[in-house]
Amino acid sequence: MTKSIEKMSFEEALAELEEIVNKIDTGQESLADAVASFEKGVALKKHCEKMLKEAKLKIEKVTITAENKIEFTEVEV
């Protein structure tokens, strides 16, 4: 059973997207299969972009307090 795209990690989705691109580039699929792969590739790309955007929105601000302690604060950008 294939894992749904929404449940894939970024690394899993990217690896599958790379496989699809390689198959299409090398002509290893029929036209119908290439079109289906392309459609899945678009969905994988959107999933990866969403995960990257979410990760980019969460960064940590590092500050040093007056007592010379380091504090990490999550910052929404």
C-alpha cells in the first residue's frame, strides 16, 4: 500500500519526486504513465513547498539575557 502524499515526510516526498523526474527524463514510461507521474509529481512538489513554507515560518530567535544566559524564542516570520 502506498503512503498518501499528505503523510509523507519532506525527505520521502522529495525522493519520490526525484524518481518521477528521472523516469520522465529518461523516457522509461509510456505517455499515459508519464502523464500520471507528472500529476503525482505536481502534488509532491506542492506538498514539499508547503512543508518548507511551514518550516520557514518557524525560526528561533537567540538572545543573551543580562545574566549572560542564552534564551531561544520561537518567532513567526
